[in-house]
Amino acid sequence: MTLLQITSLLIVLAGAFGAINYLFLKLPSAIGILVVSLVASLVVMLLDITVPSLGVADVVRATVLEIEFSEALLEGMLGLLLFAGALHVKLTDLRREWVVVALMATIGIGLSTAIVGYGFSWLTGMPILVALVFGALISPTDPVAVLGVLRQANLQKSLETKIAGESLFNDGVAYVVFLVLIGLAFPHGDAHGSGLADAATLFLQEAVGGAVLGLVLGWLTFRVMRRIDDYSLEVLITLGLAFGGYELAVYLHVSAPIMAVCAGLLIGDVGTKYGMSEETRKYVDAFWKLIDEILNAVLFLLIGVEVFAVAFNFEYLTAGVAAIALALLARLAAVAVPILILRPFRDFSTGVIPIMTWGGLKGGISVALALSLPEGEWKPVILTATYMVVIFSIIVQGLTVAQLAQRLNKTESAKP
């Protein structure tokens, strides 16, 4: 299939599954599309088992594998999604929460990677470095999933900023940690350096370089937009920043996700205040919300159909169940430790630890990173475990975190 045919198929399916969800399931849009696509995929697989002569599953599996989910997300959709998410997080709000966000996106990612890695190695016998790679790819919370759920949860502003800011930044940090560990665990593959000194250099180059590039490009774009008062052209300029900046970051070997977040934050705050008219601001905001919703729908559709790339056997499924528990434990540590460190110096809203733990949804980036791993004996179990964690996270946690937040808020309000 050509790229245009694949794109057309995905958009048609996303629209059809979205309509089914809207008319019958009435779940949040992205989660509903995921549920419908997953059920449809499982029905096709079951049909193939009961009537093997049809060979439907083989045809669908070949089409799914042809899509190259990892490349489509990491080198295409992710930049737009992160930029769109960052546009709606204000620097003034983030500045008040920057210490918490920074600790969760650094210390939190490190703790989560270590807990999942060592735990998974102990459970499966996997080499520790390979298990740490799994820990790194399963640690980031997906800003696409998280920001979508936040719209339904009606959280306090400070808590919403913590979750949104942390999900945007830990995405980029975890990706850098993943690249470092890939270089250590698979030195003969697409290695970025096999020694600790090389790993440290890579981390600084990717993380700091991505942030600097994002701020520079965002500032230059803002200076240009100040001189223009044409909403259609300014929308096009922001689109060029998201696309071009991401590809430039990839070319320069700095963190493209961190670049997208930093550029989006600057344009979303400074750019909208001082570089856009009221009319332009409305069009830019509406355009990027629409891009976010469309790509969100397609991404969750892809996650649902990626079940065809997963290997199912009892051993892998058992490892997946254990990985769900490990991921929740690691997320608890990633949230609780920074908050406990800061609690003597500042106040936190009620329920911040359970809400941020349960609301730390995993998503497409984890599946994409698992699919990008070099072929080997441990890739099938990592892919299966990753997929199970992501599906559990989006469906179970995503559908219940709003109720958890409301229950904790009611409990706090009932106190004398």
C-alpha cells in the first residue's frame, strides 16, 4: 500500500470507530476509538482461529506491519502532538510548579526505570541492561493520553499543571534515557556510544541541546510573528515550526521531543500574549486543538490494531501482568519521592500522590519504542509486556482517574 492509501485507511477507520463510540459506547473519544479498534482486531484474530481458511488475520497483520508504527509516531506524529500539548500549558502556571515537574521528569524517570528494570530482570531472567531498556521505555507518561483525560477530570489548576507539565517533559527525558541505555545494551546495533562517558555526553547533548534549540526556534518564530498580522500565515508559521524544528532536531542529533515542548511552551505563552492579535490567537488555538484531536484519534486507533504485532503465549502474558504491577509501583515511587522531598517546604493539594500515580497513563510512545528495539530473543516479551501495560493504563486507569479525583475532592470537602 502507498503512504496515501495507508493514511486514507487510517482516517476512514478513525472516523468510523469514533462514530461507533459516539453512538453506542459513549466513552471519551480517544479511549473509545482504542476500545473499538482493539475489539475489532481481536474479532478478526478469533475469526481467523475458528475459520483458518479465510486468512483474514494474515492480511490485516501484513497491513499493520506495513504501517511502521514506530517510525510514524517517533518521526512524524510525536512532534505535532507534543507541540500542540505544550501550546496549552502556560509558562506562568508552570513556573510555580517547575521544581516538582523537574524532579518528577528527572529523578522520577530514573527511579521508575530502575524499579521496572531490576524487577523485570528478576522476574524473567532478562539481562539487566536489556531490562533497564524496558524500564526506560515504559516509564514516560503519554502527554496525549494524559492531557485528554485532564479535560474530563476538572482538577485543581495546580495539580493539572503538575500532571501536564511532567507528562510533557518526562516524555523527552525518558526518550533520551532510552537512547543512552540502547547504546549500552546493544553496542553493536544502532549504538550511540557504549561507555558511561559516551552515555553521559549523549544525555547532555540530547536533553540540553533539544531545550536550547526549541527555545531559539520558538523565539525566532515569535519575533517574525510580531511583525505579521495575518492569521492564516501565522497558523502556517506555527505548523512550520513544529514540523521543521522537529526534523532539524533529528538532523542535529538533539532531543526532538524536548525541542517540540520548549518551542510550544514559548509560543503558547509569550507568542500568544505579545505576537498575535486576538483573531490570530483564536485561529491558532482552534487549529492546534483540531490537529491534536485528529492525531489523537489516529494514534489510539493504531495502538488498538498493533495487537497484531504482539506475540501471545502464557509466559509472555504472565510477564505482562507482572509488568503492569511493576509499572504502577514505579510510577508511585516516581511521584511520591519528589513530593516527599519537597513537602517540608511547600503545600500540596489533597490526593496529589494517588491522582498523579493513577493518572500517569502510558501510551503510544512506549509501544513505538518497544517496536524500535533491535530484533532478539527478548524483544517479543518486551513488546507483549509493553502493550499490556499501555492497554491497561489507557482503558482502566484512563476511565477511572476522573472518578478517583472527584472522590478525593469530595472527601476533602467533607472534612470539618
